[in-house]
Amino acid sequence: MRRRPMHMSDEALDTLRAALVELRTELKVPLAFPKRVLKAADKAAAGPALPDNDARDLPFFTIDPPTSKDLDQAMYLKRRPGGGYRVYYAIADVAAFVRPGSPLDVEAHDRIESLYFPDLKVPLHPAVLSEGAASLLPNQDRPALLWQHDLDAYGNLTDSSVSRAMVRSRAQLDYAGAQQAIENGTAEESLALLREIGKLREAVEIARGGISVNLPDQEVTLEDGSFQLSYVATLPVEGWNEQLSLMTGMSAAQIMLDTGTGILRTQKEQADQNVVRRLHDIAKALGIVWQPGISYATLVRKLDPGQQTHMAFLSEATSTMLKAEYTVFRDNQKPAYTMHAAIAAPYTHCTAPLRRLVDRYAGELCVAACSDKAPPNWVLDALSCIPCDTARGKSGLADRQIVDLAEAAVLMHRVGEVFDAAVIDTDAERGKPREGKVFLADPAVLAKVESTNGLDLQLGSSVRATLKRADPSADGDKVLFTVAQ
């Protein structure tokens, strides 16, 4: 993991803390659970609905950030006799605790998803469940939705099913520790197979045309009482882990399509040929060779965001991708469009029910389908409302504004200073070639930039950018740079 931390002054810290409080107020974030919900959670934690199937003999493990307590997934991987692999993928069984129409259920529909701020977490469910009785914590018996995926020697999925089972995780791993164990050869076979299977699934993804863009994330964290703004590059093990989640989401989508009732995460391809041509023009302008016959998905996998021109292209390219949405269907009335363009397959959210409302419903539909039963009425009754519920989610908006606030707080006393920067985005296609976005390596900032001398911004160029504004309280762009080329 590559980090470039930027510490803040005491005044900046106080400013950011106050701004985060104001942001939560503006978003109407429900910080505290009502007493009736907490009481219902305590009762549910003490008496969940337990499955008959017992899979506690399987040595599951989890991989999450080191401080995580809301553990949705656990896995156990092994080779199959005769070749290929079997992946057991356990998902926390939230429905074993949350009864339809209960205070817990109503509250979850109001919250929709867990929200993560650098100074606190706002969970979808009370901590007694999300970080306790329902979480797949190590050395604890837990009800789960247990997926069984069979793969051939090339990583292709040959069979997939899900049923309820009791499971018991043996170890809680973090990404850095798991990566190190895999690399130095000390990992147990199940963990070591994560690399083998993960790489095979990445190859399968490439073959089907899936898009994976490896841009570093901006992250705001609170460590030792100090906020830090960093760029974070993912470890390979995170990508291999993500492949298991994607495989499960694709399997769930296909199961629901086969049975005629479900909810998909759909994303349409960019059909605007002007946009496609522009991406080719951008690649040419940046000196990136895009050979005939090479797909966009193949190209972006070969690019290194550590190179300035590559990062500029990837930033421009990802901004052209259309927004994903939820698509509900039932009674065999399948939607006209079922694909998720970036994944290049039908797909659904189903692997994070502790943190995301919709996953509980997708999981229930798949369990019913795999047991040849009709979907529960409580799922069917709520199905048509779920897209409307999820549209009210605040996670994406909160994440963007948190980073904006942190950038402004870091830079608030540096207005007028000049920074080395790279132009990674321009608004040329929107008729504003003198506006765009710059990338600063130190501090870890991505912010708006304007050309002040009448010259157009050149994508991928290195510039000396002057900080004109850094104001956490500003409406619109809280940070603004200017360039006089």
C-alpha cells in the first residue's frame, strides 16, 4: 500500500472536525439509533433464526482492513479432486436477525447503507449486530448464507449454489498481513490459493471484456487524534479478494435471471461515439499507443497510474463511464438490459448485507431459488421499493465531500503558494478547455484548476499551479488552483 500522508495544523483539525459535523447535519445522517431499535437489536442478537445445515468444520477466514469489526464475508478455498477448485464463500445472514417489518427492518430501510466518516462510523444496523452477533468474527459460531462455487482448472465457474449454514471463522486477517504471508510462502493452502484463483479470475475477467481501472484512492483517516489525507494504492490481495465477491455477484444475478425474479446492478455502455472517438484522441495526444483491435478494457489494464500521462488518461476515461443503477424484475418479465458494462456480465450486490440494504434481499432470492422455493412474500413486497430506497443513499456524496473538506483544511493556510502539479482532466468536451483538474502528489490533492492567460489546458502536462482558494466553508469548489502557462 502506497501512502503519502499529510498532517494538519491544530486549526485545520478543528476546522475539519466542525465541517464534518456540519456535513452530517446537512445530509441528515441519523447518528443514534432509537431506543426501540436498540432494544430489538439486543433481542435479535440473543435469539437469531439458526439453520439446520452445519458447516463449522470448514476452516473459514476473513480478510478486511485491520480495524474492521463488521465482517460480511468469510472464505475457504481448496483444490478439487481431478482438477479445478472449490470456493466456499460465507456471507453474514442478516435476515436471521432482522425480521420483516420489525423496528430493525424499518430503521435499515431508513438508513440504506453504512456511512464511514474519518472520525466515526454510522452503521446500517446497531453495533450489537453489525459488529457482534451477525458479524463473521473469528472463533464464533454464526449463521451465514454459504455459497459454493466450483471452478475448472482455468478459473471458469462451472457450478454455483447458496444455502443457509452455520459457519465458524478461524482467523481474521488484514490485507497487508495476508499479502505478506502469500509472498513469503508462510500462508496456509487456503490463503495461498487466493492468489492462484484470483489471478485466474482476473484472466477470465479480461477475456470477457471486464474493465478494471487501478487508480489510487484519496483517503481521509483519523490516526492518533490527527486527520491524514493520503493516496492509497490497493494491494494485489485486495484485487484477488474482490474477484471472489464479483464472482458471487455474477452468480447471484444469473440465478435470479434464471428464476425470473430479482434485482440487478446494471450499467449501460457508453454509446456516444463522440465520447469513444475522444478517448482515442486523448490517448494519441498523451502518447499512449492504442493499437487497432485492442479493446478499451485491455488498454486500461496495461496503464500505470504512477505515470503522469497514464493517470491523466485513466481519470478522463473513468469520468465517461455511465452511472450504475438497480433494476428490478419479477414474474419472468426480464428487463431489456441486464448487463453491468464495466463487469461485462449481469451482476448484483449480495456480499455486504451488514453494510448495504439491498444485499439482504438479493441473498434471500438466491437462497429460495437454490432450494426450489418461491421467494418469501416479504422480499417480493419490498422489491419494487428497493431502487427508490437505495437512490436515497448518502455514501457516495459523503465520500466526495469528506475528501473535498480535507483538501481545503490541509491547504487553508497555503493560499498563494505554487505547487508542482499535473493536469489530469480538462473540460474541453464541455466547451471549457481552460478549466479542469490537477493532481498534486504532495499534499495528496485532486482539485479544480483554471487557466488565467487565455491558453487552453493541456491534458497530461506538468504545470506550476498557484493555490487561489482553500476554504472548507465555500460553496462549490472548496479548492481552486490557477495556471498561467
